[in-house]
Amino acid sequence: MTQIKVDGELIEVPDYYTLMQAAEAAGKQIPRFCFHERLSVAGNCRMCLVEVKGGPPKPQASCAMGVKDLRPGPNGEPAEIFTNTPMVKKAREGVLEFLLINHPLDCPICDQGGECDLQDQAMAFGLDSSRFTENKRIVEDKYLGPLIKTIMTRCIHCTRCVRFTTEIAGINELGLLGRGEDAQITPYIERALSSELVGNIVDLCPVGALTSRPYAFTARPWELTKTETIDVMDALGSAIRVDSRGCEVMRILPRINEDINEEWISDKTRYVWDGLKRQRLDRPYVRKGKKLVEANWDEALNLVARKIKKAGNRVGAIAGDLAGVEEMYALKKLINSVGSNNIDCRPPMSALEANMDRGVYIFNPTIAGIEESDCILIIGANPRFEASLLNVRIRKTWRAKDLPIGLVGQRVDLTYDYTHLGEDIDSVKALATGSHKFNKILKKAKKPIVIVGEGAISLAKNSKKTGRDILSMSLMIANNAGALREDWNGFGLLHNAAARVGGLDIGFVPDNGGASSLEQLELAKKGELDIIFLLGADEYDLQSLDKTFVVYIGSHGDVGAHHADVILPAAAYTEKSAIYVNSEGRVQMTKRAVFPPGEAKEDWAIIRALSARIDKILPFDNLAQLREKLYAEFPHLQNINQIKAGNISAMKKLAKIPAKTSNVLLRSPIKEYYLTNAIARASKIMAECVKARREREGANR
Amino acid sequence: MKQFLAELFIWWHKQTLSIGLRTWLKGRHVGTDEFGNKYYTDKKNKKRWVVYDGIVEASAIPPGWHGWMHYRTDILPNEENYQPHKWEKPHIANPTGTRNAYHPKGSLLRDGKRAKISADYEAWKPE
Amino acid sequence: MSVRRLADDSVQPSSFSFTKENLAWAKKRIALYPKGREQSAIIPLLMRAQEQSGWVSKAAIEKCADMVNMPYIRALEVATFYTQFQLQPVGSKAHIQICGTTPCMLRGAEDLRALCQRKIAKKAHQLNEDGTLSWEEVECAGACVNAPIVTIGKDTYEDLTVERLEEIIDAFAAGKAKEITPGPQIDRQFSAPANGFTSLLNLNNISGKEKKSPANSKGKKTKNRVKSVNENKQATLFSAPKDKKDDLKLISGIGAVLEKKLNNLGITTFAQLAALKKADIKKIDDALSFKGRIERDEWIKQAKALAKGGVEEYIRQFGKKPV
């Protein structure tokens, strides 16, 4: 620890600190444009200049200068820096004056107004008037995709976007060409950037050069209500902030959560908000004859209640990808109350069973734990598109240290180098028996991680056995590699849907002879199931269900609504407060930002109302009571942001190598990243992203 | 009689007693517009005023006379040869408070559907 | 002040490859850098590509980037940063770079520029009709004493006039580039004073007083080699006595260099110096360009004293030790 004096105050900081970190440790705020904690140091904006006592006559860039590089005083006194002397003030004024020379007078029409770093710093540190009387330079706008609006004249060349796309997103497409006044941020070829994280450069850009194209000209930041909530587009539960104006969600921004998404969110999370305004179910529908007709709540609920009473215990329920724990709990209680156990939240043919230990189906090492790992094996998953922020973390670790990564499955571009170990189950078997080349690397690792994709254990075309085999073999690989220890649990199952782990936690799975989702659909087709409840379940093949009475409880009119006999409109994830458990097993709660449109109600309330009509009233009247009951049965769900760890010995028991395996290719179940759930499919922005991606890939061939 | 009472007690109909007196004493009638409002100026051409034909409403003055009234020009509209364009509509006084007042579409006082805003969601329709 | 961009696709070649020698050179060049740092070789590779084709095309940038394992955008950043890289096609016979900075400007670079605009193309970087010539204005080329200058390829052509430049351009266009000697285009020894020497006049063959005929024939110029003092073949003005050599440095005003010069002229003893007559003094004065120093510093008096009684005599006469 070194001593350094900041503005006369003596503090002790680690000697690898930069002057900027030391100043912040002393409580002084240093303005900056190009420096960002999660990116490499560029030092080109010169806004962070501080005066170093006894240093050269020019101020030093505090983001780049290290504390240990400062010379001590003549008698050994600690080095001194100043952040509030006239020299520093003059330096800041000068930097801002230069930046504003070529900066266009766009504030009234610039989307960044109100949240612009340049505006704020010019107010705080700048001069009051300009001395510039010549013409300003202009720059042509570049096309970076349907998500980013570029007005490059406003660019101040901080290169944050270049560093982000190169280091964190892993695409080498942006660069700073030319120099001086003629410097321009350009892509190599002007087409949509190929990363799923490009929306983050909109946050990073300190001025309005890169702004969100769908959000352009719609709102000012001071009129928006900010709600801190959780994202459900994938199973990671990234922390987001929903900005809404009245009843409309205007945009979605990331929140800082060091454990999951740091400061980034994927494009799907960020731009799916316009899907919340399209294809909404806003009133109950009832099928009369062949057509769906608008109805009111009484009519719809009464009809469903009549059907339930007639059906006895031939009822089933499938929970979709976006269902929260509360509604799954309510639905489970409802279905159980009529004597049925046909409930399922898992994808078809899933190998996960009712009584499996939690450790088997959560991502045990945690996302933050990836940074401690020294070897990663990925089986049947494409983390880049299934869990983008997890991929960011793997890439971050791969950049920071020598991290061998192996992938069994389809050869894809993950933005980092990996060894492709094979495409099918035989490779998994080889790894499990220890006969694969990669086993040597696994053995040497002290904290290995084995990631199994949800697609690998639910290969729908085959029997459940294949999925089960892969699960057991993966556990065996993890065990042999030393990943199943009390001090380090390196086995992680990577889910694709936000509802999965929550449903598994509360037991929304068929046991005691209940039918799984596929089985329910089979029974329904044969006419042996009288009612089936779809809680937002749109990822299934729902053809030929005309013999069954289908009740769809969801927010968007997708596949499920089309085949439904009764539609009960529910709330989307920004419109309700619900518990979601992410892939790590971390319990998180969303917060309501806006109200559901039209006649839509919250899902648990619909189920509770239904229970009243069939005279099997569920034991709660409001959300708090529901949660009380929920916590009583599953106490770990009340610990928000905590993870209940898995049991190592239980996991070890499931590790085995089956005698015979039927060979099958491991493929990621995600066909189109931008269209994985109902809300994304309703979104026009996502459709444009698909179009841009196809154009880009068409051009590549 | 009605006019006299109006002139005596209220000020929003044509003219009051004092305006009438002043007009009779000092006023020189310089012109009348298409609505019947009469325009006067005093002997020295220093002051200009109008006596309305009906409700005293400042926006009832047509544009040509408006310019003269506000001392923007000294040319009387009935002495200039301004040819209006064919797209110029006849002048109407401010309709606020009258039946012709403007209300946006979707307002209670008018029919029609409200203009679309970004917060309007597109409901799903079965087809 | 211009935005540097790749040339339009219509002039870009579809591919680029180094010649065999260049490829071998490139591989050796890349090998100079430590493993993992091959990207540092991008600048020399791009320069060699430019020397090979005259300009750096998109295909060349991509090829060089591939050779050093660098993403294309990084290589493009390097290529657009440095103005030495020509990003559009240049004339096949010559690309004339006119220095336009102050010293050259004062000496008529603007006229040279106007000539190029007339003769080659209206705008810089544009090819002439045959595609053989192009020009651009560059920053200081570093030969300000010989202003105005142009650089063509790796050579500079200095001390230009408009006519001379026109001759040079024509020569290049006709393929007779070898007939033009680079360097000053007038009779001048590199950056020696143009109007003749004002110092070092008596040094053999460097005297500006020897008038040579100015070069006025097309393309032919006699070169004036600098001859060093040691090679002069003039006879010494005096004859030195054998065996005796005094330390002439004892005389105040004569140091080691002067002593050598005097020795070369044939003066090696105090006695010779003491015996110098006025005419001799003048001869020495002329030969060594002293301008009366001999009298000023009282060499004769000092030499007489030292010749007469050595150092003691000197001290007696002058009151101090000789240096």
C-alpha cells in the first residue's frame, strides 16, 4: 500500500492504483469521457487531467498514470496530486473548449440531451462562451444496424465504442480511421454489427453520436419513470431499469449487477419493449363455433369453471417460458385441487425429474464464479445466444488469463477461441470415460466448469433416455475433473427460459403418475384430456387439439392464443411483480413498471378467481398472502438475490456412464436468437434485427 | 332605444356613450369593411379607432384594416389595390367560445377517434 | 485536411500478392518481432506493398493484415492514419510530391503546384489522361535550403524552377527518369551556399571564386565533387627546414588546427615565423583567410621572442607564460 496525498489529504491506496482511482478513494470526482472502468485505458480525451506536485509543467492523465510511477518528494514525502487547482481547472476548461469546437449545436434535437456527459461536464467544468468563429467540420453518418442511430458529427472520438466492441463484444468491426479533425469512427464494412451486445454502445457513448434508433425522438429522460426490475428474455435475469412514461414502456436500460450482467444487457433484452405494445391480449375471448369472440370476464371464467367441473381430474397444465413463480404456484395448487398431477414447466423430453436435487439443475459455479475458473467445458450449448451475458463473462475470463475452453456441439463463433471436441454424444462419452484428449486439460484444472445446455438434455426427437444419458455423463465428467467438491461446485446446467428453475423449485413437474408436457399434448390429441391450461406456453406444437378445451392464460396472442378455446388475458413481465429464479438458482423479483392493457389481469389473480368459481378457493386473496404460503412451502424463495446451494453428494450419485447410448448430434435449440419468445416475436425491432442478420450473412456468403 | 340602453350600460356592443360622443366630435370616418365595422381617425390623423358592427371583438377586424388600425401602414385598405391570392380564405373572427370553436378529434365536444399516440397498444385480433 | 478513405471500388484491384522477393522479405520482417507481436510488422509490410504497386489498395491492406494476423479494421486504421500511404491509384510513371511548407512556398512552390495542375491534373491525387502521372502537395520534405523541392519515389529534386520541373516531369513521363540526377537541379553542391562560398574560401577547390559554367544543357550537369583539404595538390608556399619542428602552439593565437595548417604551408619553426616579411604575411593571410590576424595577435613578435630565447625570453618580454 502506498501513500499519496490528494488535495492535501493523505490516503493509502494499493500501488497498482491509477491516480484516478486514488482520487476516487479520497472522495474526489474526476470528470472523464474516454475512461470506463470495464474497458481498457485509452487516455485520449484528456479530461481527467490532474496536477502532480513536482511533476512536469503539464498535467497528467489520471486514468493512465499509476500511483507507483509518481516520484516522491525530495525528502521522501509521498507524492501529491491536486484536482482543484487553477491549472486543473484551466485544463478542464481547455479540453471542453476544444471538444465543443467541432461539436454541432444539436442539443435540442439530440436524444442524449438530459443525460449527456458532455452537457453535464460543460456545465460543471466548462466556460460560458465560445471563442470559435470558423466553420465546424461535419462527418457522414454510418450505418451500424437497425438498433443504433449514428450521427457521427457529434462524435468526440473517445473510442469507447471501439474498445467495447473489440474487447467485450469480441467483434473487430469498428475502428477510428484518420486522425485529428478528420478522425471518424467507422465500421470496416457498413452493415449491421454482428454482435448481440451492440445496444450497449448506445449507453457507453458519452454524447449523442450513438443513440437508440427505435427510441429516437420519443422521450426525454426527465419525464420517464424509472423502475428497477429483472429481465426474463433469457434465464439469467439481468438487472434492468424499465423507463416508462404513463402506461407505456419507452426503453429498457441495464442496471449494475456485478454478479450477473455487470453493466451490459443483450439486444433482445434491450429492444423487446415494442413487443409489449403489439399483439396484446387485452380482453377475454371465447370460442363460439369456430371463431373467437370477445367476451367479458364473467362469461369466460364461468365457461372455464363449467368445463373444469365436468372434466374431473382429466386436466393438464403447461407453464411457458415467461411464467413467474407465483402463478405457477397458484396453477399447481388449482390443478392439484381437482386431483390431477399433469403439470409441467420443462421443455419436451427433458431429463430433469421431480425429485432431483437442486444442484443438478442450476448453474452452480454462478456467473461471477466463471472468473475464478481455469478450464471450461461446454456440452451442447451455445452460450452466446442462449445466455449472452454468461458468454461475456467467459470471454472476460478468457481475455484475462489462459483459459482452455472446450465445446462439444455445433461449431459456432463464440467470440473467443475454443477447442472443438466433437459434435455428438460419442464425444461426451469419450470425455466421460476419460479417453478424450481434452481430459488431460480438465484434470490439470483446479476449478473446472462443465456447462451443459438445456438443449442437450431435452433432445425432443429422441427419447428421454438420451437426455438422461447426457446428464449423467456430464455429471461424471464433472466428478472426474474434480468439479464436484464442497469448496467448488463446477457443474452448471444452462437453461434457456426464465421460468424453468422457478418451476422446478416449486415442483411444477409431473410426479405420482402425472403427464409431462408432451404426454399431455398426446393425450389431448387422442381426446383423453379434457382441459389443458397453457400459462403462456407458446413453444409447443399445438396442432390438432380440437378434441380438448384449451385455456390460454397469457399476455400475447401467439401460437397458444390461436388454438385456444378461451383466452384469459394476463400481464407481461413489466406489468407484474413476480419471482423469477435464474439459471444460477438466484431468486429475483420483478417490479411492476406499467399496468397491463385493457382488461388484462395478473396471472395469479386469474387463477385465484377461477378457483373461486369451481368452489375450490385457493387460500390467498392477495399477492402478499400468496407469497406467505409460497415461502412457507419453499423458504428459500424469500431470500431475494441469494442462491440455495446444491447438494454435492446428491449430484455425485447421479453421475454414471450408461452402457449404450444412441448417437445423436448436439444442437442448440435456439433457431433464431431474436425470436425466442412470444414478446420478441411480437416486436417489430426484433424482426428488423432478423432481417439485418440475414442480409449480413447473405452478404458474407 | 335598445341601442341607447346598450350604449349606456354595456361596453361590448358597438359603442358606448363616450365613444359615440368622441366620434361625433372628433371622428372622421375613413372607411367601412365588409363586416360593417366603421373606421375613424381624428382630424390630425393621429388616432385611429373602430366602431364594431356587433360584438366588440378585436379579431373581427379583417387583415387589411388590422394593419391600418395598428399603425403599421398609412394606406387605407379601400385605397390600395391589393389583389388577394386565390388561396386566401375569408376572414373569420376568433371562434373561441362559439359553436365553431376548434376541438381536437376524440374530444367530448366533437366526434371522431382520437389521434394515435405511441402508448396505444395493438390488441391481438383473432383471425 | 482531408478525410482519408479507401479509393472507390471501381479502381480497386480484386486481389493483391507480393512478388517473390517481397514475400521473402516480408516473412523475414515479420520474424524480427517476438511471437505474438507480429502485428507490429504491419507498417513495413504496407510500405513494401506501396512500393510494389505504387499505392495501397484494399486488397493489399487485407493481405498484409492476414499476414500478421490482424483484423482488417486495425490495418485500415493504420493505413488511414499515416499520410505516407497512398490510398488511391498514383501515376504509373511518377507521383510528384510537392513540398508546400513555408521555405518552399517562399521560393515558388505555388508556381510548381500551378504547373502540376496545368500539366498533370487539376486536383491532387488525380491521374493525368494517360494515367502515368499524378501529384500531391505534402508537408516539409526536409531540404529547405534547396527550396523549392519535389519528391518523386525515394528521391528529391531540389532548387527547382518551373521550367526545370516541367523538364523533369516530361522525362519521367517519357520513361527517361534515369537521366535526371536527384538532388539540386542547379550547379550547387547539395546545400552549400547557392551564390558561392562566403567562408572557407582558400580551401582548395571549394572556393566559390572558381566560376563554373552553369548547367544549361538539357539534363547534363557536371558534378562538382568536394575535395577535402588533405588532398590539395598545391605546392607549399614555404619550404620547411628539415629536422627542426617547433611547437607553434606556444604562440598565443595558434592552436592545433592552425599549427597543422601552417605546417602544411611549410612553416614549422619559430625562426620561419619570425623571419616573415610583409608579403609573406599577406600570402599566409590569403591562403588561410586570416584577415589580418597575424598582425593582430602579434605572431611575429612572439615568434621572434621564442626563437631568440625560448620560453624564458617569452616570459621576459610578455610577462606571462606562452600558451
